Amino acid sequence: MAGQSDPHLSIFSPSEVEFVAEDEIVEIVPNIRMDALNMICGDFGPFFPQIPTKVPLWLAVALKKRSKCTIRTPDWMTVDRLTQVLEAERESPREFQPLPFHYIEISKLLFDHARDDISDAYLVRSLIEDIRDVRFHKVETGLETISGRTHAVKLKNLSAMEVNIVRPFMVRTLQAFYKHDSPQMIQQADNTGSRATPVTDRGPRRDLRRR
Amino acid sequence: MKGRVVKLREAHKAGSPALCCASWGPSGQHVVTASAADTAVLIHDAATVLAGGRGSGSSPVVTIRLHKDGVTALAVAPGPSGSLASGSMDHSIKFYTFPEGEFQSNVARFTLPIRSLAFNRKGTLLAAAGDDDGIKLIATIDNTISKVLKGHKGSVTGLAFDPRNDYLASVDSIGTVIYWDLCIGAEARTLTRVAPTFRSDNSVRNILCWSPDGQTLAVPGLRKNVVLYDRDTGEEVCTLYGDHEQPVSCLCWSPNGRYLASAGLDRQVLIWDVKSRQDIERQKFDVRICSLAWKPNGNALLLIDVMGRVGIWESVIPSTMKSPNEGIPDLNSTKAPLFDDDDDDDDEDEEKPSTSGGLEDDMDETLSDSTPFSHKRPRRKSTFDRDSDNEDLTHQMESTKRMKDKHNKKEDAGKARGDSATSARLVTARMQAAFQPGSTPPQPGMRNFLAYNMLGSITTIENEGHSHVEVDFHDTGRGPRVPSMTDYFGFTMAAMNGSGSVFANQCKGDKNMSTLMYRPFGSWAGNSEWSMRFEGEEVKAVALGAGWVAAVTSLNFLRIFTEGGLQMHILSVSGPVVTAAGYEDQLAIVSHASDCLPSGDQVLDVKVFNISEGAQSMFGRLVLTPLSQLSWFGFSENGQLSSYDSKGILRVFSSQFSGSWLPLFSSLKARKSKDESHWVVGLDANNVFCILCKTPQSYPHVMPKPVLSILHLSFPLASSDLGANSLENEFLMRKLQLSQIQNKMEEMAALGLDTTTYDDEAFNMEAGLDQCILRLISICCSGDKLVRASELAKLLTLEKSMKGALTLVTRLKLPLLQEKFSSIIESFLFQERMLNNKIIAGTGRFCSNATIMTSTTVLTTQATLPSKFMQDGNSSLESSLPKPNLVNQQCSSTEPKNSAGEQGIEIKDSTGKVSSAFIPSTKVPKSSETKKHRNGASNSAVVDQNQEGDIDHTGAKKLSTEYCNRAEPQRPVNPFAKSSSSKEQSSSLLDSIKKMKVDKPNSRI
């Protein structure tokens, strides 16, 4: 997947992150009787009408599209919880509140496919957008504090989408700082790296030719 | 007065024309203003605004700067302790106290700017709208969004609640007016393009206004006029057409509805006498006026222009004419009661104000007798109780409140009952009325369940004299699609199964007779639904099953009909019916046996009929928890009669002790928090399916669709000193299930049916039970409860598990138990052998052990073997390994020789007979009619010597009994001994039991 996106940026595109998020488990209420599904990622079901079951998001969405189930809104996607989170996010400018790693993607998928299953969808959506904005803002302001002395940045509770956005910048910044701090080390590392690889490369080739 | 110019004073600084709004406080002493170009909301003293015109320049009383962007909308809730709501371009709505202007809460968040706000007349509901699609209705009591009304295509600029609270009118920037019915929360009427269109110009907006009596709605018209529309029909009543040179943008009714003020884009403000449809006053301003408001209790008009300048036009109506406050319509007297509930009616009476007092007094009264609401999300129930508004849309709250009241009453009643029971014993409790299992009480305006079971649900909603009944199957993939039905009878009870549904209604007065109706879901003949009418008789409970429909009536008649409507049986039942349930052939009826006992307990009888046989299969007392009522009654998925009472105990009828009720589930124990209750839907062998309800709700609502939760059945065990309650429970449950299966098998055998289908199930049960017992034994041993362990060992049914138990105690070094266990095994073996002998002697055609234990592979090799016995012995373990068999069999053939004593001889005896009878029986290996598990066990009597090496190997040395010593010699040769000796864990025992389970079906191929 990484190969599909721009290799220079070395990030996933949002749709790729969303694809990854489809493996998250959600709870559905099927309205059909169906035997267990044996997937590579695991067995899901059996499904009984009106009895909640846990399935990955992609399966939930697939079933929802065929109107075979309703998706239950995750606990964290309620208005009460989100308002709490939003308030906490605003109050603590240096910390991130614990939210599911894929909260942006999950909520987007649910809003796209299971809007009718979410109570107060409107408010929930705007709350999630607000939370996202607040957190992005926090990440951005946090980046400003990176200085030459920084060798690592610790960001707890950062979500997939947020990491994805700052990853290329962060990595390169740190690399740059590192480089400017100790140019010799970088050179050495580069040299040893470039020397080592041709040697190892030749090894197997010779073997092949001999055979 | 005429010709007096109203002077405006700057309140908000605006560089360019911006939309401003202004409003009076409810008492008319304060004035609130806001501007889209300013983030502040200002509360002024009305007097200073009036004086401001003369240049005193005093500052506003309160300045609120909480919005991040311009404030576009204001609304003041009526009442002296009212509150102020402001909506802004920053997408948020905020509440403040009024007139103090203290921030209370953020109400709601939109995704786009807000354009309009409106409170309803009692201030319980706030409508908010803007560029978002959808008008949000917010219950001010807890700031929850009770509804989102969608339908406008443009941004909504004007909102107005009908004073009678039936409708909300809204107008958007493209001129569409929509009447929303607040009861159903949907569009009642849409008038497209009736108002001017201002697409992008945000400094102009359409607004609308209800006349104070709610009869007409005033909307700016397309032709520089004001159009009045009728409340109910939405038809144009009249237009006010006159001297406006450009379209009207803003209007306002006088408090009595006699006059109307309108402001146009032509910078004029006109005052109309609505009756004569003529303008009586006018005033021209420098800039456009964008908001108008009549003083609620005086002859004055508040104005604000687009530059943010505010002013008050005093004495608008000439003194020669009627005052704008005279004859304010009294809405309460004309108001149609929306909720004629008892508790609401009381409030209603209190609310009825004196007409002379006018609007304000009215408000005073209303609000003084109810708690002033606060917007800080009051979750406390007490405010719910006291707040006495009967608004349509807050009826969710209302209903919870009402239910809570009921709940309290019930509790009180319960308490009273309890007290009386303990002290005086004078008050007798009421006998419970008839009910349908799985039904919920009807609620006005909402769907309720007539029936809800594991298969589907029947719901009904009353609507203008008739009801709509819908039948839904949970499994939408399989169940038939049943068209919804319009029901003119008003059915109050229903039952359904896979093939049809039955409905019945109570008789209402003399005209409406009680009717029973059956609707099949599918039939080979058309029009196969039928109905029956009962004269002077009322259906109390209905049930249906395979090919029959039953109804129990007020005359205590049990009427049984066929599926086609044939009246098959009419019986009399012994007492007033409580409920009825059907399952295939069985019909169960619960009836009152007598009045309640002095203690308050009900006396209920239950009868089970078998309809196809015309027999009564059970009669007895229905067991209830003291002082409880029956709340659910029915059959489990596998046909066990079950009941659930109001104290949350689920009971299942079992044939144990020749028929008794077993308490298998307690709601109180299963609930996770105190306010949870379980509404039972059904159960199967291991689980109960129920809907979780949070108090004050004790039953589920149709919307949102309830979700079933699965809870395990469990006996109400006393907390034992063993500390293994779950295991003990499992033991009891398995025992119960085993007995159920055995019962079924006996029944089938008695009918001469083939019971082989249940053999595997029964065997699995036994194996599971034994596993459970073994675990219990090990816990007993570690807890030093040796007597209990030996009792448990006696309950083991499989030979193999007995061996396992023996190994276990050997390993735990409990010689006492070892001795006990070996003697148990011996006596067990002895019994088995006696039984075998009897079978052999009794029946000429002995159906051999071998047929069950040997697999076909072994059968083929059998002919070459010298001793059938050996093969017999090993087959169970080695069916998959025919080759090592030979070695094994040879060694095991030495076994009987080694073994000394009676047993060995006996084994020889029996095996001799076995071998003699063996050959014919192999030809008919499946002719076995004896109970398989018996055979298996007796067979293993022969097998045991081999298995002993397998299981008991390590312990064998320590065993002092002769029996176990016999295992010694064969140890080095037996390949299984090796394999098992490497694993000394007790889990290997369970494995071997499992292996037996696997082997069994194989051997039957």
C-alpha cells in the first residue's frame, strides 16, 4: 500500500488510512439469520436477528449497504462523551485525550454509510470536527516548539490521521537537526551503509552464477 | 403625536449595513440588541434607550461579548426570570440569564452561521436555524435537540412558533414558507416562493410572524405587501397592500393582534390596522430598519436599523384608537388539550389566567408555580417533576416524568402492600389483569408493541380513530413480508408465530363487540384471514400454535379454532385468565385460582393442553415470587414452559420431581447497575434473551428498535464454601439439560420413534457433565471436601471419567479417596456387568457392545483376529490405527489371564458370550435399540483394562488396590501407555474424553 502513495512523502493517503481503519471492530445488530463467516482475519458471527455482534468495520459497512444490519454507534461517539472530550481537549493544550486510534476514519465511514443509525448525527459530526480541529491545531503549535535540541518528540494518544499528517515533516525535521548537529556521524553512517551494501549484494550473485 | 420623529441612537458600531436585531424583555423594561457586525449582545434599560434619543449617551446595562463573530439572532424567553438566547455567525447558540446577562450554557453548535432563533410561548422549546439544512428544536430544559426539521432549500431566516404551539412556521431566503406540525415533527404545509428572495444578501432577511391568537401568519409578500395566511389551511386570508415602495422585510404584530408593524426596504415603517387593512401610521428613516418589536405591555415599538442604531417609537397607535394591548387573546381558554392526562390537567387549571391580566401576568403565573428552569443541563429528576409544561415536543420528557410518577405510585403501592402484609394484613392486593406476553402499554402518539417474541413483533399506533398495525420479523431475510394493516377495531392484544398472527380487541361500550381476527402470513388459498365476533363476551387473552388459534374470554371460555377458522373446541377454564401462550401443539393458560392471599400473594393456576391430542398434559400452581406479578409467560425455544415475574425471577418448568418450577435467572443478580431491568423476550436451553431497560422505563419502545441482549441462565446458588459457584451452576445446568434430553428420548421411545438422533446429543451432554464433575472433584479435593468429592464421583456416568477421577486423587495423594473411588468404580463395573448379563440372557439377539464401539475399519480386520474380545477392547481408542492394533491386542489378550479374581472371570464369561453373539450382530451394526450410553459404559467395562494403562499409568504404582495393579504388566507393551505417561496433566483426561466423543460418531458410520 505504501508503494501506491507518493514514495517521497512516505505517508499514506487519507483513503489508505481509512482502508486500514476498516479493520476496527464495531458492533452491529443484524436483521438476518446468517451462519458464521470464516474470514482470513477471523471468524465472525453467527448472526442472529436483533442480537448484537462484533464485526470489522468493512464487514459492517458491507452488510449495512445491503441493509442487513444496523451499526451501533461506538461509546465514544455519543454527544456526551464527545463534549467531554472536546472540553478536555480545550482545557489541556499540551495533552491529547484518549480517543480510538482511527476515530476520524471510523466516524467518517459511519457518517457516510450509517448516518441513520447515529443519534444526534448532526451534533456528533460537528463535535468530531471540532475535536479534530482542536487537535490538529495542537499538533501544529506543538511542532513549533521543535528546536535544534530536540531528538525525539513524544506525542501520546495521537490518532492515525494526525500522525499521518505530521509524519513526513517530523521525520525530516528531526533528521535535519540530527544532521546539522553531527555531520560526521551522518557521513559515517552513509559511508558504511554504501560500502556494506555492494558487498552483500555481490555475495548472492556469485552464488547464483556458480550454480 | 403625529409627525413625531423617532430618534435612533447608536448601539452597535457598523461600518457597513449589517443585519441587526432587537427584542424587548418580557416585562418591557429591558431591550436587547445585537448586530451581525458586532460580537456583543447588549441589554439596555428601556428608559435609557428612550432617553438616548435625546443624547444622554448612557451606556447599556450589560454587554455580553462571548461570541467570536457577529450575532445574528436573538430570542428572549418569556417569563420574568426568562432567559436570553443568542445565535451567531460563529455557529453557536448561547444561553444567558435575563436581564442579568450572565452566561449560562452553550446550547448547540451548527456547522454554518445561525440566522434565526425563536422560543415557543412557554420558553420550553427553542427553534434555531440558519444556513445549515434543518431547523433544530432544542428542549431548553436540558439543552437536548429534540428534533431536526429538514425541508428548506435555502438558509432559514425566519422562525415563529404558533402561540398555540401546534405549528412552527419558517421562511427561508428563497421565500419558501413551511408550517411544521410539532406533534409529528414533519412538514404540515409548504408554501413555495411566497416571500421575496434574497439569495446572497445577508443584510436582508425574510421573517414571519404569527398573530397573537394564532389564527393567521403574516409573511412579507412578493408585491411589496404583507400577506396573511390561514393557520390551518395555509390559504391566503388577505393582503396588506399600501404605501411600501419596496418589498417588506420585517414585520411584527401588536400584542393584541389588531395592528401590524412592517418595515420595508424603502426605509419606511408602516403601522397597519389589520381589520380595516389600512395603514394608520408611517415613519421614514435614513437607513433601513431591520428589526421591529412591539412592547409587550405598552404602546411602543422598538426599532433597530442596519447601522446598529436603536430607538423606541412611543405612542405608535394614536390615543384615539384602541390600545395595542387591549383584548390580548387568551390562548389557554381556547386551547385544545393536547395531553389530557390527569396530572397535566391540574397544571392546566392552575395556569388559566385572568384575561384582564394580559400576557405578562399570565406568564408570571405560569412560571411562578413551576420551577424556573435553568439551562445548565439539569439532570436532576426533581425539576422534571415540577416542571409542568405540556408541550408537544417535550412530551418525551413528559412521558418519562409520567412514567416516573407511575413508578413512584407503584412503589408506594408496593410498600403499602408490604407494610400491610407485615402488620395488619387487612388490605388485600389486587389480582392482576389479563395481559399478553411481550406487549407494552399503549402510549398516545407513539407505537407500542402488541407482541414481541423471538420471531418478530407486532406494533400498533393509534391515529385519528383507527390504528395502524405492522408485523415485522426480526429476520428480514427469511420471514415473510407482511403488509401493514389499518385496524378499525382497535386491537389491543395480539400473538404471532411463523405462520400467522392473531388479534383481538376489548369491547368498548355496547357498540363495539369484541372481535378476534386471524391473519395467516401465507396460505394456498386467497382471502384466508377470518374474524369472529363475541356477543356479551370479551376476549382476554389470545395464543396460537401449529394449526390452531386459542382465545380465552371474560366468561372463562377457552375457544379453540383451527387455522382456517373452524370452531373446534370450547372449554371452560377454572378462573379469570391471566395470560396464554402457545407452542406447536401445546397451549398453556394461566388463570387466577382464587383471590389473593392475605399476604398479598396471587394464586395462579397453569394448565397445559395438547391441542392435537385433545389432552391436558399438565396442571398445577404457577409459582411466583412473593408479592410479585406475572410479567412474561411462554415457552422456551425448545418447548419448556417458562415464566417471569415482576420481581425479576425467571422460572422454567422441569419434569424433575415429577414436575416443578426451577428458578433459572434473577434479574436482580444479573443487572449491572441499579437502574437496569430486564424485559424478557424468550429463552433457550442456556440463555435468556431480553431487552435491557433503564428506569424509569420498564418496557422497551418501538423506536429506536430494541436490541436483544443474551444473558446466561443460572440457578440462584447459595454462596458455598467451595468458592466455585460458576462451576456448580454449570453442573446443575448440565444436569438439567441432560434430564431434559433423556425425558425427550423416553417420550419418543414410548411413542416407538427413533431416538438415535438424540443419542449423540445425550452422549455429549454426559461427557460435558462428567468434565464438569471432574473439575468440581479437583476443587473439592483442593478444598479438602473429601465427602463431597466422593459424592461427586458417584455421579460420574462414563467409565473413562471415573478413571480420570481416580488418577486425579492419586496424583493429589489422597489415599482415602483413592480407596473410595476404586470401590465406586468396582461397584459400577459390577452393576454394568450384571446389566449386561441380563441383557444377554434376556434377549437372544444381543446387540453387541462392539457394534457401537468398533469402527468399520476394525470390523474388517476382525475376522483375522483370534480374539474378538481384544479387538473389542481396543477399538474405541484405535479405530484410526488398525495396524498397531495387532500388537496391542496381543498384549491385551494376556490381560485377562493376568487378572486374577472374580472380575477377570466375569469378564471372560461375558466376553465369551459376546463373541458368540458377535458375528451375527456385526451384520446389523445399527440395529442397536438399547440406550447407547449404557452400552458404551458397559462396553468400557471391558475396555477399561486397556485404558487403565492409558490413563492411570503414573498413578498405578501408588495404587494399592488389586484392580489397579493389574494394569502394571501391560505397561511396557501398550503404546498408549507411553503416550499418556509423557503427559501427566489432568487435562489429558479431558482430552481422552473428548477423543471418545470424537470416536463415537465415527463408530456409527
